[in-house]
Amino acid sequence: MTFTPRPRPDAYNPARELAVRVLLRVLAGETFAAPALDAALQSARLPGRDSGLATHIVYGTLRHFLGLNTALTPMLTEGTHPKIRALLLAGTFEKLHLDTPPHAVVSEYVNLARGARLAPPGLVNAVLRRIEAPAPSEVTRTEMPGWLSDIYRAAYGEAAGAVFADLLTPQPLWLSLSGAGLRALEAEGSRTQPGPQGMDRVELSRPLRETEAFGRGWAQPINPASLACVDALGAVDGERVLDLAGGVGIKAAMLAARGARVTSVDLLPRRHELARANLDRLGLQADFLSHDLTQPLDLPRAAHVLLDAPCTGSGTLRSHPEIKLRLTPEVVGQMAELQARMLPNAAALVEPGGTLVYSVCSVTPQEGPEVVAGFLAAHPEFVAEDIPEIEVPHIPAGDGLLTVPEGGIDGFFIARLRRRSDG
């Protein structure tokens, strides 16, 4: 008997398989897109162009998920396997929103379905040949759940349409650069464009971690709206500053770079390890303390306190689009309650005449203006102040301001509060 080997399936781009497998995990709620994609790309070591394609597919599919799902739902059963759905979502995104020719999309995803055993090739072929953009609707215009798009409209009014459109575009890279860092990036062929808060918008010629600027500590990624929270404290050179809910210490690094003596406080000790490593790279120093900020903190008072509180992240949907697929009004309420418990403990650490900045990367009124209004009503020893040095586009919001998430800027609520000298 003669053995006839089965023909090998046609080749497919591994970037698409990587993207589908990352999407599968994110849509299952196992992880967030950024860490999952970063880990997958580091492991796969794809060429730069393929890494870019995988990134485009993952984030683009998540940003356009509601519209893509609207188009796919009539063509699939309720029990469609998550692997099949993830593959078809990616293929539909590429067909409807990228410049890949439709026949190439069908061919690539059929080969991927067969070669990676992710889905029945015949089903993929039939769906991707027939799929069309859904009729324009509120869902396709905003790509948000209705309750969340209502919040954006209430916050930004006539500008909301432009905000919705901008949140569907790729997130630019913002870097805080020294002069040496700027020169090093340009010498490597990267393109830079000055932006607000002294930031630069950068198109890299190579991965960030492979640049001289990053390796020598001349570059720090941070969104201009996030940096505005730091700048809202005013001059901090030589001053003691408490960075509360400091996370992985990016704002602590920016404060230290401005000459502050920083103590960064966070609940999770592992975040301090990441913060120390980053500060070492930058040649900066800060002190770290682990503490639950819903409980009073026994530290000497400081003239400058920053509470960048845990929040829903509803102002960061461009870079974290999966948030809008998981967020509920109930979660917003829970986060607002948490923030309202933390703010008085932060305020207790402000010395008379000192400054407290409260910020959240959220656009919901419950987490921003309402938390601050409730605090001020209960604490007459504090008053709200105008916020200096804010160059990012912003609008008034209660006793603070709300940055406008256009042009790659995140949506942050920021309030600056002053403790009375006799308070």
C-alpha cells in the first residue's frame, strides 16, 4: 500500500493567529489586552511589520467590537465556540476597517482556521465572503454601550461626536524626553512632534525598549493628561510630596524628575518592585510604602499630596478598549464609593496651606465631580482652586476640570484643593 501524505495547508501569517489567541483570552475576561499582547509578542519575536499587524487587529477588533458583533450575530448561532467567534471578529475587522483586499482576508483566515485548527474552514469562508458593514446606528457611531455613550455626551456636549471618532483611532506613543533623548530618537530615524505638557508624540523607528533613549533613561512613556495631574500640584522642586495610589510609580518618577522628595504609597507591594526598576532606569529615587488607603495612614503631613485614585478607566478607552465591554453602572458606583473613602484619608495628610490634587482617569460624574463635591461639603477646611499649568484640552467639571480625549489625550478628571492655613 502506498502512503500519500496529506497536502500541507496553505500558509497563513502568524501575526493573525497571535492576534486571535490574544483576543480569545481578552474576550473571555482572563486578562487585559496590553499585558497579554506584550507577552505574546515578546514570546513570538515577530518581525516589526507583523507585530504591528497583530497589534492593529487586537486593538481594532476591541475598539469596534460592538459594531463587528452586530454584523456577525445574524450569521452565527448563540452556541458558536469562542475560538470561532474570535477568529471571525478579527477577520471581519480586517475586512471592514483595514486596507487588506477582501479576497486576501478570506484566504488568510480560511488558511488560519485550517492550519491552526481554530474554526471550520468552510464556515469561515462562507461568513467572511458574505459579511458586510452593519447599517449606521448609534452603536456603530459610538462603539459604546448606550449608558456609557450617554455619559460621554453629557460630559462633552457638541464635542462628543469628535471624541467618539477619535477613541476608535490607534493610541499614539507619548514620551517625556530629555534633550539627549530627543536627539537620540531622531538620530535613529524616529519622528517626533511637540505636544502639551512638554511631551512629544513619537513615531518610533524600532521598538521602544531597543532605543538608546529608553535604555539610558532619557524617555518615559506617559499620557499628557496623566502628566497634567502631576503638573496640577505646581512647583515641587525640593518639596516633600506624597504620591498616593501610586501604582507602578510613573507619576512618582515624574515628580522625582521635577526635584520632589517622593513617597509613593500603594496597596500592592509588587507594584513597588516595578516602580523601583523604572526609577533605577531613569536614575531617580523615591520611597515606597504599602498601605490600604481606605484606612488612615500614619505619616507626617506634606505640603503636596496627589491622590490618583483607582477608577473605572472610562477615560482610557482608546488604549484600553476592552474596558467598555466589561464596565457596568454598578461598577461605577462601587468605584465612586471606594474613592470617597480614600479621599478623606489623603486629605488628612495635607499640612495647613498645602495642596491636594485628586484625579481619576474616568469621565463619569460619580467618580469625579460628585466625589469632590461630597468631600468639600463634609470638609470646610478645604477649598477648590483653579488648576495651573494645564495645556491639554479641557473643560470645566464641577470643582475641577475634565480633559478632552481627542488627539491621543486620555480623559481625566482633575481637582486641586487647598487646605486653609487655619484648617
